[in-house]
Amino acid sequence: MVSSFSPPSSSGRHVSVSSLVLQSSPGGGGADDFGPLTSQLARLDQQFQMQQRNSKKPKSRWSKLVLPAATEEAAGTNVKEDHVWILEPPTGTTIPSCMIVFTGGAGLGQFPHIAYNELLLRISNRLNAVCISAPYQITGLDHFTMAKDTGERMRKAVMLCQDDPSKQYPANLPTYALAHSLGGKLQTIYLGATGQDYDGVGLISFNNFSFGRTISMVREFASQLQQTTSPGAAGFGGMGDNTALLNTVFGFAENFVTGMGVDFTPNPADTERLIQMRYSKDLQAKTRMFVLDDDNMDSSEEFVNLCSTSEDEDGSNNAGPITVSGVPGGHLASVFIKFGLDDLDLGNLDFGAGMNGGSMPFDPKTMAKEAMGGLESAAFGVESDLNGLVDEICNWILGKAPKRGASWDESSSSSSSGQVPPRLAQGSSSDS
């Protein structure tokens, strides 16, 4: 019972960009703050939709699952369509070994089937898992509302999959909650407020920054992108050499929102109190923190410390057995986006007459390759970091202890005796 809630693969040579860009405006907090990021993802989403409509292209395992409207809303007009994205297991017709409900980070979570496709696809392939993610937009500073909306949609989606005759997923199917960055905060709020039960809770790069510190985080993303973007990937960043301008804009924004007292709801201090009061020992026993070695935007250590001093309703304050996995990479290790020339929908372009009406035809694919600096494909992210994270997440779901802890954590190791999630009934025992 949920209580009331209170406030695509390709081969060939490719270029990697280690971070996506987020930009913020002074005093902002709305969707426009993530405009450059969401615009890039929206373009990739449009390409995804075109591929899905192209009968000659292989269909993705991702699909949109529309949720039925509530009875009291059904009679209304202009009711917003509630939906989630669902990634079917690779075997298609068999019952999956487990279900993963995923909440992405700010901006990235609006297009989970794009930004987190490689992460969830590799986990799904490894475990024969079905993945569900509720997309959300950053429309303001109210994280309570975002937490309720995403959490409720995923809860309804799980129930719908259990009732759907074409799926008939059993009610006892092991279900794990997984989240990245801000998604971890939203998930924590929802679980603490509702008591929703999952077999395990995985928090990747948990982030509980203030709005001012978030702008600092955005500035670092932008700086990393500028440093690592090569000429072949200029179309992704397009930022040029403007370090001084970036520092000026972001510095002004950070000082402005700090001076005005603008912050998220709940703010970091309120979120910490919520964790201490509402994140129960049972939840703690099921929780695994995934901490990236080079992530200076991570609040996992504070999360673990808060749980170690929290009290349950009976007044007990025994340290919670949260486990921590240390993994190579940075804050965006979970994001890897790659596409090649074969993924571009060029079939509707007719250049048979040649350029400017000339007699020499040319190939759209050749033109696209030239526009990409002669590269066969392009990518955001570091694939080796993603693979390391996927390995650790799969091992956790299979009931294994962390290979190693974070640099600040001494309790999590391969010899850890803390409680771990139950092994999958149909999980692969050969996974390493």
C-alpha cells in the first residue's frame, strides 16, 4: 500500500566526448536552463522516432508505454498523456529475470531511452531484464513534485505490466530501483515518503547540491566539453574558445542565486533531514551506492553518514548496512551515446540530379561523413567507464558484494558481510 505523498551500436572509427554540456541562466531553474542539453537529446530523439517508422531499419526494443488516466481525470478535457519508456528484455517472449525502474539525472532524464540507452541496454542484455523509466522535464525548482510524478508513473507502469496479457510479468518478479544524480534524490524522496518496496535500490553518483552549487557543476561540465571536443565533434559542442566568457556567466549566475536565496525544494538541508527521518533501516539494507572515482559532484558520502546516524520509528539507531561500490569514471560515466553513419536516416534524400543541377550525382552518406570530419561514427562518453559501471551494477543485482569501496569508504569490500539483494531466479551464474 502506497501512503499519501507529502511535499544504437556501430562499427568504425569514432570520436569520444567525455561530457555533455549543461548551461544555466542567472536566477533560473526552469527548462530553459538545460536548453542546450535537451536540444541535442531532442534531435537524437527525433532521429530515433524516424528510425522506428522506417520499415527497412531494425526496430529498437524501446517503446512508449502509455498509462491509463485516473478515473477522475478521464472525464476531463486536454488530459496530459502519462507515459513511461520500456525496454523489453532481449529474449522477447520469455519472462524476464528482473525488472529495473530507472530515474535519470537533470536534463538527461527527459530522454532516458537516448541518454541512458547504452547503460540500460547492456544491463538488460546481461541479465535478461526489462527496464522502465519515467521521463521528466526540469520545469522549476520543486523536486517534491518531480519525485511524486516519476515515482507514481513507474509504480503504475509496473502494475500495468503485471496486468497486461501480452506480458503477464509475475507479481513476485524481482524489481530494482536504479537512479543517476538528481534521479537519486527524487527516488530517495519518493521511497521515504511512500514506503514503496523494491528488492534493491541503486544510487549512481547521488547528488544533493544546492542550486548555486549546481551552477558550479554545470560550469565544470561545460569546461570539460570544451577541453575534450575535437574538430570532428564540433557539431556537438559548438562552444569554441570562450573559457573567460563561460566563467563570467556562470560566476555571475552562482553569486546571483546564492545572494537571492534561490534554491530547490527540498533544499540540501531539508533533504538530509528527510534521509535521516524517513530512509528506513530496511531501505538502507537494500541500498547500494555507486561512486565514481573522479566524480566531485557526488554526495554519497554524506548520504551514508546520514544513514549511520538515523533513527527508525522504534528509536533504534544502529548503523545502516549500506554498501558502496567504487567505480572508475566521472559523474557522467552512465551516459554513453554513440551513432554511426548507418544510423542516420538518409533514405529520403534524393540527390540523383547532382549538386546545383549538375550532372554528377553524389552520395548523402559521403557528404555526412565529410561533415563529421571523415569519421565513421561519433560518441559522447567513455565506453570503458560505462562497461565498468555496468559490471558492478549487474554484480550487485546478482547478489555480489562490491569489488571495492569508494576512496572514503572502508566498510565495502569483496569481503563485506552486509545484507545484499536476493539472487535472481533466472540470472546468469556465469556473470563476472
